Amino acid sequence: MSGTASDARPLPVRTSPVPFTIAAILPEPATAMQALWGLEALARQLPAARLVAAHIQVDPRSYAAGQEETDLQLMRTATEGSVAERAAATRRIFDAWSRSAGSIGTRTMWHETMGSEETAISEFAAQVDMIVLARPRNLDSRDAFHAAIFSHRLVLVIPETKSSASTFCQHVAVGWNQAKEVDHVVLQALPVLRLAERVTLISIDGGNPDPVHDYMMRALEEVGVRSELKTVRTRNAIAPTLLDEARKIGAQALLMGAYRHGQLWEQIVGGITREVVQNSPIPVFLAH
């Protein structure tokens, strides 16, 4: 069991100064261990971080959901169990992980609430700095992913394959496109980038190094992050090119801005964010 006083107590109100807070969101039992592995990997490298694992019981009868969403959620009972059964299964996974993770598991607080993923995560995100999620697989996990991205917090998405926790952030690739979204995600990810032994900016169709690249690299160095630049010309789609370049340089994680054109537009045209999240073999840091 974790060292929590209550299964459902609210998170304490944030005051300043506070430690960097990392929260693993566990929407479903099937992917709970992926998110907990990501939390553990980060905690080993950020030992002062405050750790939380959260599960949201999505019961459409408890909030104003449309009939279609209510029907979809109720249909899941036949294959995945009731809302209460899924919550109990997720808690059992957390407890088993907590016992095996030593001091990291002991100091990870369990948080559970009921409602919609969007509302609960929006409220929850105000009290954390980073959200860890497994790659989305079902309705709840997709809703959790989109809610986390649009909470304007740094989000770490863990794929099915796992790297070694000891090398998780040794080499971080940054998808660089000279857009304000990248500036935002780099700023949010500074605690992670400062851990890295190597940071590589991958500029797709960026041409030769220019003053903008130079400015970004100098700005990073001023905050303690040394970086290098790799420019790539391509006639192919950006997402597979970015993932291929990250593989070639041996990056253990990828950092990029999310949904530059908006969620609806990316759903219609098949955006870079969705393609990278679905296909990346390494963890992906995102911020909107």
C-alpha cells in the first residue's frame, strides 16, 4: 500500500514554494503499469519530485453526459467490468507497483475521483507540473490524453515498449520548427532537459543553421542545457521523418509541441501529434 491517509482525499492546495509535481493518470487497468513505469523512471532522476497516481472513475450517470457517450460507457461493462470493478483493478495494480517500487512507491500518493476525464483532469492539472500517460488505447484513455494536452501542462506519453529507467533522459531529441509551441514546450520541459547528457534539436526542412537556431541554442545554454542541431530535408511526411531521425541519433525520448493547428483540424487531416504518439517507440513529451 502507498503511504496515503485516504483513498479519495483531494490534493492539497498548492502554495509557494512547492516541489516539482509529477502525476501519473491511470484511466484503465490495461495500461496502468506503462504510466507507472514512466512515473518511476522520472522519479529516479528527479528524487525531490512530489509523486501522485490518479484514477478517474468515468461513470456517465454521475455527470451531464450525452446519451451516446452514456451508452458507450455502459456497453464497456460487458467486456471490461463495471466502473467500480475497473477502479478496483487499477488500484490493485497501483498497490502491487507501490510495493515493488521501494521508496518511490511509498511516497506516491493515490488520488481517486469520479466524473468526466475532461473535467477531472482540468481541475487536477492545476496542482501538478507534469502528467504521465500511457499511449491511448480506449475511450477513457483517449479522453484523458486530450484533456491532459489541453490542460497546458507538460505531458509524457509512454509507448508499449519501455526503455531502461537509468537511460530514460540521457539523450532527448527536440522536434524543432521555429514555432511558439516549441518555445513553450522547451520552457516547460527544462527540469527534464537539464537531466539530459545530450539534447539534439531536429529541424525538419530547416536548411542550414540560421540566426533563429543559434538564438535557441544560446537560450538553452543560458539555462544550463547544451544542445546540438540536426537539420533534415525531406519530401516525406514530417511525423515519420522526425521519428526516424530520433532513432538514427539514438534518442531515448522525444520532445515536441502538440496540436499546433487545433485538435479538430488534426483529427480531420491526420496531424503530426497523433501520428507521433501512435507510432513512437520511445516516450514523447508534449505541451500545447
